[in-house]
Amino acid sequence: MMTLPNTTSTERAGLLPRARPLQLLPWAVSAAIVGYAFVVGGYIATVIAFALVYVVFVTGLNLFMGFANQVSFGQNAFAGLGGYASAILTTTYNWPVLPAMIAGILLAVVIALIIGYPTLRLKGHYLAMATLAIGLITYEIAVEWQSMTQGYLGISGIPPLGIGSYEIISDRGQLAILSIVALLAVFIAARIKSSRMGRAFLALGASENAALALGINVSRTKLIAFLTAAAFAALAGALFVHVVGYVSPEVFGLHMVILGFTMLYVGGIGSIAGPLIGALLISLLPEVLRGFKDYQDLFYGAALILLLIYAPRGLAAFFERRERTGSAS
Amino acid sequence: MTAAPARILETQALTARYGHVQALSAADIHVCAGELVAVLGPNGAGKSTLLRAILGLASTTGTASFHGTPLPRQDPVAVSSRGVVLVPEGRGIFGPMTVSENLQLGAYRLRSDKAEYERRLTRVLALFPRLGERLSQTAGSMSGGEQQMLAIGRALMSDPKILLLDEPSLGLAPRVIAEIMEKLALLRDEGLPILLVEQKAPAALKLAQRAYVLVLGRIVACLDPRDLSSHDDLAKYYFH
């Protein structure tokens, strides 16, 4: 009988965190960007505030697409549900902000459950098309249900974020609260990834049949990933309407999906830091390139292409590289 | 007079289809306690389909029973929870995850019993010490042989009552195949029933107590490997 390696069980199971300085770099860069915006305030603080809302949205997208390896073009629908529900409850029914946001998230999760149960039987391109349809239908409802959503005019006068009578109005205050929420979202995603359920997401993403053979209920796991992503999207949508104070159907249009995808792939799909670094970078890029005036879009496109050529797994992949020693044949 | 050994796994008239294509026709096989049974046959004979049908991954008619009780149809989660565990063709390891994470997924149904997890991990690392040296390495970066060891190790982490192996020799060098087969012999000697699907008949026949020959979706023979004077004898079944 051969002997075991001379290590403790915890080390053997690879459970000890082994943070390396390089792994901390995306977090340090992100903290520096947010810190700079906090000090400078004004316009740049607003840009970073929107980026932090997108961190929440893209973190949810990453759970479904990066971990569980499923495709969804319809996460904007759940952001819209969360955003509109919170906007309507606070403006029309005078609900406090926090309960309205929670109600918006719950509504999105219930709708995701109703939609996800039949839709998630589809795979690949079929699932992508079905989820795209969900986004388009939600958009049409926001346009046509004028008695509730006020159509293209949108809803204005949405109260800012706050708890009870305390409202956070200043740029810096909003930036601080959004930083906390974004960090919390990233922390939750990291906890999910290292949990039993997170490993089931990853297994499902790698091979459905192998996951089934191990006793993982693939349908249920897919649905849980979908619902979790919907909750993150709804939270992002609710945050957005309370930061801006206004909502219209365009806010949660296809543009949101494209932007979310860009942030996810540039930041690093499947990584924890990817949504954070991706959302901050993609939000800042147009500001950095503003000096190029008419050529801004050209340089923006070129920058994205270069990033995807030289960092195909995203920027965070540089810093989260796993150990790759040993033989390979 | 000794009693016949108990049948752990048994299929009766098990038939599987992919759409209009019948890939397995009325297969009757059984595996007894402590037995390693091989299923041999040429490429496309339906060997993998047989395993998929037992696990519930294919649309089937007929029955597959485990310890005398029918296994649920098209419910692989329920089948694997009974201890019927498949090591799929192509290994099905989770490449981007570490060896450690792959092994943790093998014990997915265990939930929070750390002592039992440790016991299983110790057993697997004793059987495959190389996995112990590579716990923090991504599974996809390992050699084919190591990946196959991981696939078997991960299946063992679920504490199977019977192991279904689909072509564990696929794409491996002869030396590595011999090493894998040696480990399977150890498991067989420990009393773990194994149903081994294999194209490389000589390697499988060295281990097996019995072998079924599957051709064009039909079981055409059930052999005792000791009765085969040479492996050329198999060819007559392949081309019958």
C-alpha cells in the first residue's frame, strides 16, 4: 500500500487560500479608481457610480454564463423588472426605497422562475434566442403598459437611495453606498463559487453528462443559477433607477445586454474579479478616449479588439492563473 | 452445492434509441457481486449506449435492475444516488477546475460529513498517489493518464456500489493503460463490482471474469475469458 503525501487534510483538499501579490492587483487597481473618483467627485464620480451598478449586473451574468456556462441575452429584462417595480412602488404607491427594491428583486425572481422552468430545457443557441425574446417582450411591456410605466415618457421623480427618512443625495455618498453593494455582490459571488452549489454550477458548465453522472441535478442547478443571476440583475436595475432618479424603456434595452457582455468578456468571464475590472474599465474607456473627438468610437473599438486578442480570457485571467505544473502529454 | 453469486446489476431486454436509430437491442447482461465484467465490441457497437441506458442518460425500454429493484428510467441523478456511478467516455473531467475541486464534486451527495469525505479522499489518494501531488493543479493541464486516474478517483469519491467504466484506455499509451488496468484489478479484488466497456479486448480480458460481445447493438456472446484460446477467437463474433 502506498502512503499518502505528508500534508494535512486541509492542504490536501486545496482549501487553504494562497493569495499571491499578482492576484490582488485587480482589486488594488479597482480600489484606486473608486478612491480617485471619491476624491475628485463630480462627473467622474457619476461615471464610476454607474460602473458599480454594472458590477452588480455583470456579477450576476457571470454566475449564469461564466460559472454555469449557459447563455442569456435577456438579463436586461430582470434589471427592468427590478428597476420598474422599485420606481413604481416608490413614486405611485409611496413605498420606502429599501422595501421597494426588495419587492422588485422578489418580483424578478418569481418571473425568472416562471420563465426559466420551461426555457432552461433549451440549450446553446436556442436558449440564447429564448432569453433574447424575454428581453424584447419586457421592453415592449414597458413601452405599451402606459398606465403603469408611462411608456416612452418614463417615470421621473424616483427618490434616491436611502434608509427610512435618510436619503443619500451627494455624489460621494452614492459612490460609497454603491461601492459597498458592489463589493457585497462580488463577495457573495465568491462565496457561491467556493460553495457546494458553486461547484455544481462549474460542473454543469464543464459537462452536463458528467455532472449528471455524479448525481448533480442539472435542471435544478441551472434554474438556481438563472434565478441568482436574475436577482443580481434586478438589484442592479433598482439601484440604477434610484441613482438616476428616472427610468424609461431605453434604460434597460438591448444596449444594456451588449454593454454587460463587453464588460464580462473584457474583465474575464468565469473569474471573480472580472466583472469588477471589466465594468470599471469599459465605463472609463470612453472618458479616456474623449480627447480623440470624432475618432473616439474608432479607438474604442480598436481597444476592445486588442484587449480580446491579447487577453482572450479577460484581464482578470492574468491574475487568477492557476498552478500549471506537472507533465502533460 | 454452492449458491450462485448474487446479481448486483441486471438488464433485461434493455433497448435504447437515439431518435429513430436503435442503438441497443434487447440487451440482457448481469454483473455479480465482486465481479469485473467486460463489454467488448467494435466501434459503434452500442457499448457506450449500454452504459448510458443503465444510467438513464438514453431513452430506453426494458429494465435495468440494481440489487433486484428496477432503476428509474431517464433519471441519472436517482440512479447515481443508488450507487451506480459512471466514469464517462472521454473522462468527463472538469478541466478548468483543480484536481481537488474535481474530487470534491465526486463527493457531491455527501454534503457536510467531513470525516467520511476524509476517509474517501484518503482511499483515493492511496490508490492514485499522483493525484495527491497535483491537488491544486487544474485538471485540464494534466496528462491523459492522470486525467483518467482523476475520473476514476472522482467516481470513487461518491462511494459507488458498482462502477461503470466507458473505455478508460481511450487515447492512452500502453504503459499507462497497464497502470490503469492494475488499479481496476485492485478495486475488483477489494470487492467493487465493475462493468467495463472496452475496445481494447486483450487488456479487458486479462481482468474480466466474464465478457459480453456487443455487435451492432446486440449481445452476440457471453464468454469466459479462460475459454478463449486466442484473441483471434473474438474476431468471429465481430464479423458473424
